[in-house]
Amino acid sequence: MATPAAPPQVQHSELKRSITGRQLYFYVVGDVLGSGIYVLVGLVAAAVGGAFWMAFLVGVAIATITGLAYAELVTKYPQAAGASLYVNKAFRSPILTFFITICMLSANMAAVGSLASGFVRYFSGLVGLPEDAIWAGTGIALAFVAIITIVNLIGITESVVANVVMTFIEISGLIIVIIIGVIALVEGVGDPAVLLQFNVEGGAGSAALAVLAGVSLAFFAMTGFENAANVAEETINPSRAFPRALIGGMMTAGVVYVLVSIAAALAVPLSELAGNTLLEVIRADLFFIPASIMLVVFGVIAMIAISNTTLVTVVAQSRILYGMAREDVVPAVFAKVHPVRRSPYVALLFGAGVVGALLVIGAAIRSSQSALPADQQLDIVDRLATITVVFLLFIYALVIVSCLKLRGKDETAETYRANTPLLIVGILGNLAVLAYTLIDDPESLWWVAGLLALGLVLYLLERFFGKKRLRPPGVEPFESGALAQPDPTKEG
């Protein structure tokens, strides 16, 4: 029997296939693990109560179902571009594709801002910087973003080996938390009954709504897996490797998240954990190494974990903007690549500038609220994480719809097929969490609108002042295949 022909876009890849299934698995695990549990565990605990592990469990379930859609689509279209490519294939609407691409770009920028702010919380805990030192903390966050941008300009983040090493460091920190939870349970420090307690006094009104409130934050912890689609063109045998690595990596991260949540609830009173980081678990001093030492060790581990995810997110962010420029959707200047490092330096610098603006705006708002009680002041980590989730929930739901719409098209014998009823549950789950998030935090819509407006400005600049020279003549935006990327194998 003749082997079915691969889709045409696969035959002209300029990227070297060098990532194995095992490396892709750790890529997914590392990206997901560093993006949430280290940063948001205290906020989720405050929203849900002692049973906040359930919020992570529900978030894991919804995200994993979404991952099934990505797995199916990647086996059909093993190219870079992810959601933008899938939506374009399904709807053939340049306007909708542009909107989705801007949403993904905005989500990445907001995520980098939230992660940078989370990094500051661990750094401040190590050096003793007070929480009310708003501008000092913002300065540290800006420096962190600058360093991450410089590293990306050099091109170091394309080393999958480095990503794997940092992933093991991330996991080691979470294993420490799980061990502390076991010690707390054995020594009777924590009451297992706390794991079924819900915060129904904060406006949620019921256990179900309390969990949903937590899911809207916990979902941020499971984001990042979609970035794996950006290396599909660089993966060896993607039809076989991608579904296993993606779903396996997400489930691994999900199990770790639930265990860490249970351990934190057992080791630390909720009043101390709520709104804080995993450093509170270390301060409980239940580990066999003194807390004074472990606070430093764990703080460094947490900052490495956050840095790892931020590095990968910035790579995706810059490549999205680079690809949009290659499609003549935004000004061509964003398609410029450094002649030596082969990195899209204009896109990287622009992204860093936008993230910096988000951080400064957040600091200015919080400074103006200094007279208010702490619980009424803007939490920039929470706000930027919420913005990220708003964008991604919409994107994920549309990706699943695209997956169902593309059924029967561009399929080969190796195409993976996700379970249809599960995909329908995934659409409903994403939309339910999205609706709750917007109702719970309507002010986030102003930030969402601001980022979308920035994307619209770039589009209008290109439409009225740009020179159509990157896209083949007569080809509409997003119709030339995929959002192109620089060749990572040529970066230094």
C-alpha cells in the first residue's frame, strides 16, 4: 500500500528536525511546571480554601483535553504557528486568524509580566525587600525581563539540553515540597480534613463556585503546553512523538501540581499560605535541612523554574511577532533577524518594551492605592495571570472547534484522533471558566482591550504604510503556509 502523501506544507520545512520525543516530553513538563505552581499557589489557596488542590485538578483536566486537540492538529500540520495556523486552516478568515494571533501574542506578554512579578516575590524573600517597596520591586522585574531578553538575543534558549537541565531543577523543588507534606502528615502537623474545606465566605457562596474561582487562576499553571506546537517542525517523527510527549507531559505536570497542593495545605495553615508563595512551606521548618538554608536553596530553585518558563515564553512571543511580519500583517521591521545570532531582535526588544509598560502601569496603579487596605490593592501577579487566562481560554476553545471542523481533512494513516465527546467537554469547560473569570474580574477587560488595541495599531501601520515585499505577490495574509520562524539551529 502506498504511503499517503504528507500535507504540502510539511515538505518545505527549513527547520532541522532534531528534537526527540523524550526531549519534547521534558520541554512540555518544564514549560508547564515553571509557569504557575511556584507563582500562584497562594492566590489559588486564598480563592478556594484548603481544598484548592481540586482547582488544580479541574484545571489540569480542562487543559489536558485541550491538549488532545493540539495533538491531533499537530499530527496533521507539524509546523510552527500553532493556534494561528489551525484557525486559519479551519475558517480561512484572515481577520479571525489575525485576531487569534494577536490574542496569543498578548497572552504571552501578560504571562511574562506575571512571571517576572512572581520572580520578584522570591527574590524579595531572599534579600528581605519589603512588600510595600513597589518601585524597587518593579525595577527588579524590569531587570529580569531585560536579562531574559538579552539571553534570547544571544540564542541560548534554543538549547533543548539546557531546558532539560532546568526542568530537573524545577522538579527537585516541587519534590521537596511533596516530601515536606508527607512529613507533616506523618508527624500530625497537618489535619487531612483541611483538604475538604472550601472558602465560601469570600463571595463564592458555594464549594463549586469556590473551585471555579480557583480554576480561573490555577489554569495559568497549566498554560505553556501550546508553546510545544511551535517546535513541531523541529521534532523527529511528530505524528508519533507529539501526542505522547504532549499528553504525557501535561499529565505528569498535573499529578505534580495536585501533590504539591495537597502537601502545601497539610504543611502550612491556610492563613499563612493564602496569597503567598511556596516559601511558606519551607518556613514551616519540617524538612531535615534547617529552614534558614532551605529558604535560600528553594528560593534559587523557584527563580530558576520561573526563568525557564519565561525564556520559553519570550521565544514564542518574539516568533509570533516575527511570523506576523513575514506575512505582511505587522510592519516588516519585526521580521529583522540579527546577522550573527539569527534571533529576531526587533521583535524581542518590542516585546520587552510592552511587558515593561505593563509592569510600570501596574506599579503606578498600586502606588495610587497605597492608602487602601492591602487586600484591596492591585495584585499585579494576579491581574496579569488573569489577562493571560482570558486570552488563552478563548484561544483554546477556538482551537478545539477548529479541530472538530477540520475532521476528515489533510489526514494520513498516522494522524492522531482525539475523543470527540471529550473535545466537546473541553469547549464547554474553557468557556465556563472564561465566563466566570470575566464576571469575577471585569477590570481585566481594560487591560485586554489595551493589548488588543496595540495589535490593531501595528496592523493599521502595516496596512497603510507598509511595503508588501515579504509575502509572495497575490497571496493574502496568512495564506503563504505558516507564520514563519527564524531557523533556531542557526542561532548561536
